[in-house]
Amino acid sequence: LTSTGELFTSDVAYYGDIFLPKKGKFPEVLKTLSKLISLCENQNELELYPSHRNYPCDITLLTDLYKGIKNWQLILVQEQ
């Protein structure tokens, strides 16, 4: 988070294909996304920039990605 209210997600969140980490890394990625979501919710004037993009987006990118990975995690647990 910069002093001017810009939050850059790095490679944790971006538009396009979702490249999932190994199953064991899901909790770490979900924790990181959760922290980013909290930052967005707690900052009034925040511009969120996904990885490799020049234009800001809204928190929906993070929440949709979180839900998608969580869903995969649940599917993988059910298969075991």
C-alpha cells in the first residue's frame, strides 16, 4: 500500500487465467488474499491494481478469486 492509496497485488491477483499453486499452498494464498481484502475494506480512498495492469479495479477481483480457490480446496478435500 503506497502513501497515495494505491495497492498493488503482485502475482497473487490478476485478470485472466487462474494458475493455482500446489494444494499445500492454498492456505497461504487464501491468507494473502484475505489480507488484501481487509486492506481494501479498511481504506476509504484505495486504488487496487492487479498484477501487470495499468488501470485500477475493485475488490471484486480479490473476493471472486478467494471464493474460487476456496471452492477448489473444498472439491479436493471431498475427493480424498
